[in-house]
Amino acid sequence: MASTTRVRLADGPADGEVITVELDPTGRPPLTHHWLGEGGLAHADIYELESTSSDGPWCYRWRGPAT
């Protein structure tokens, strides 16, 4: 079973949400996360992984809509 961690989403429509993601073999979360809007993947927002020291080792920062 893969290891997981919880990562906070910062800024954008999902600001403050916390998600659970699987860690890769090197112990890092995926580089991006797609927050699905009401229209599904067609209206997703892109969040990019950042290192942080305030809320744990990582957060996902909003980069904008996928379209």
C-alpha cells in the first residue's frame, strides 16, 4: 500500500481545503493537483506543489483554471 499525506490548498476556489495524496517512491506528493469544479475536469483549477515551513512540508498553490 502506498504512503499518503495531507496537503493544504492555498488561494483560488479551494483555499483552505486539505486533500490526501499518495507519495511517490521518493516520498513527495504529485507536482500538481486538479481541483474539479461543478463542470468536472473541463472546469478544473490547477494547483502546483510548493515547499513550505508554515503548515507542514508542502502546500498546493493555485495557478489558475485549466482552460
